[in-house]
Amino acid sequence: MTHPQLAEGPVEFLSGLYISFWLPGLVLGAALAIKLPSIVKLWRDPLLRAVGGLLLLACAVFVFAAPSTIAWTNRVTGVPNIAAPWVYSLLTALSASWLLLVVHWRNGHTDRREQTRRATRRVVCVYATVVVALWVLFALADVPVEQVEDLDTYYAETPFMREAILLYLVAHTVSCSITAGLIWNWIRTDGLDGWLRWGLRFLSVGYVTNLLFCAAKFTAIAARWTGHDLDWLNTNVAPSAACIGATMVATGVIVPHAGQYLQERLLVGRRQRSLKPLARLLRTVAGRREPFALRATPEIRLIRRETYIRDALLQLSRHLDDDLRRRSYDAALAGGAEPGRAQALAIAVTIRDAVESGRRAPEGDGTRTADTAYLLQEIHAVSEALRSPDEITAVRARAAVPAESISVHE
């Protein structure tokens, strides 16, 4: 008994593509591709293995649960409905991987290693037993009529197959409930990284949506037992809930890692861009343009810019006027700047003066020298100060006033 089409035309065409199965499969496959290099590189890390196992099993579930794949599996093996225990087994293994992921994610890097190992053994033993029981029950059941889309309701009253259907649904429901509860308690703890908290929120939505999948299945089966027909819950609502749930789970797994990675890359890019005013000012001192490689990573570009600036500052060091730096520092303080900001402004004034005097001074002029230790370490603060030319001009003008007329308390 197949479900009626809800609409004709484009909707019917999309239904034939089984988007509810292939779309989450593509999302999960993309997530697995993103994580695969780390999983291979750090294979001994149990957390990464749990992530890899979850994503791989989730992909397999949606690939083999697609009606077209179910029909292919039955045809290749020659056994009607043998795809059912295979998909049930994959879904049961996925349920176990959810529990294992949370166990390793929460406890894997703490001193509760033995507790984690015991929990892992219990989960593996229980769900492996469920998988074995599913195959035994299928072998005992009489299911000669192939059902591609609505097997759970079609055989809801068939001995042994009925028990197999209920067994995988119960195992899935228990896993979703426990995992959602653990994650909810975890979200409410203090000190969580922002990206981790968002990942947990996506995971919790995914597991709650999977509970909707189980509820739709249970309701459709119970309706069959009572002589009613709610098969649309099994063929329409349940796959849609599974699609949304899998997408949320995949997003929850990716967000903490991808978010942290993107945040670090953005921070590196921001630091590299913040040095642009200082690099531009020192271009005449360096005597060459800053090296640039289009394919270089943000980290490499940052290192090259920092090196370029420090090399130019070392060349400029013989022209740095330490007396001007001190007067500029006092002038900046008198203008209301904080000590850190005042120091950056003072160095910016000194560099500007040195760049100008460096063009005029003879090569052997080394009479004005300054300690460049601070300058080489705080190039980001100095470059940021260069973004305020009016403030630098005001400090420079104030520093030109005789020292006795400057009061840091005014």
C-alpha cells in the first residue's frame, strides 16, 4: 500500500527524487568530507573516531533508506524486504554512535577515562545485541510482499516482523531521549565555549526532531493495530523529520570545529589588515614593496607582513628620536589618552618623524637612537594608532611645545 501523492507536477517530480533521503545524505557527506582529514590524521583520538563513525553511519542510513536503494538491495540479494533489517541495523548503529559521541565529547578530555570506557562498552554491547535480535526476528518473520516505502505499517501486525519494527524504534527512541537529555544538561553548564554551545543547541534540535520521527512511526503503527489508516505519518512526516533531524545533527557536529576555525582565520586576517597603515608608511624605508602571494594562507601573509615591518623598523632605528617619543608620550597623556594608547601614539609620531628625517639624514648619522624593543613587539598597537592621523597631528603639535609647558594633569 503506497501513500497517495499530495500534488502533481513539480512536487511529484521532486518526490520521485526522494529529496527527504538524498538531501541530508549530501549534507552529512559534506560534513564527513570536512572532518575526514582531521579524523585520518588524529585517528587515535576517540572523539574524532566517534564523530567520523556518526557521520559515516548517518550517510549510510539515508543512502540505504532511500526507496530506490531499498528496491536495488532487494533485487540484488533476491530476498524480499531484506533491506529492512539492514536499514534497521544501520539506524541502530547510528543511535549507538550518538550516545558514544556525547560520552567521548563530554568526558574524553577529563580524568574520567575509565568511566568513559565503561560507558562505551555498555553502549556497544546493548546496541550490538539489538542488531543481532533484528536479524533473528527478520529470519523468523514471513514477509514475502516487497514494500519499498511503507513496510513498517504494512507489516505492523505480522509476527516477528512486528517485534523487529518495535525493537529498532524503541532503541532509536531511547538513544534520542538519553542523548537529548545529556546535551540539554550540558548546555546549561557554565564556562562553555560559544561555538560549542551553539553546536550543542543544533544537536539538541536534531535529536528532538528525531523523537518526532519516532512518534510519527509509533502513531502510524498504533493506528494500524486499532483499524485506522494513518500511513501518511510513516511515509511523509517521518522521512521529513528524519531529514531535518539529520541536518541539525550534522550542523551541530560541524559548528564547534568550523566556527572556531573560521574565527581564528578571521582574527588572523584582521590582524594582517590592521598592520597595513604601518606597512604603507615604511614602504619608502624598506625600499621595496611588501611581498605578496595570492595563494598564501592568511597565517603566512600575516607572518610576511610582520617580518617586512620589523625589517624596515630595524633599518629605521638609527633615526628614531627617543626624546621626541618621551615628549609625545607626555603630550598624549595630557590630551587624555590612556597610557597604552599614549605609548602607541608616541611611537607613531616618532616613526613618522624618523621616516621624514631618514630621507634627509646622511647614512652615517647615528646620533639619535632609541630602544626598539617595545616598537618591535607592539607593531599592531602602533599601526592602529596610525589610523588616527588627526590625533597624531595633535600629539605632534603638542610635543613641539617646550617641555615645561606640558602638564600631564591638565
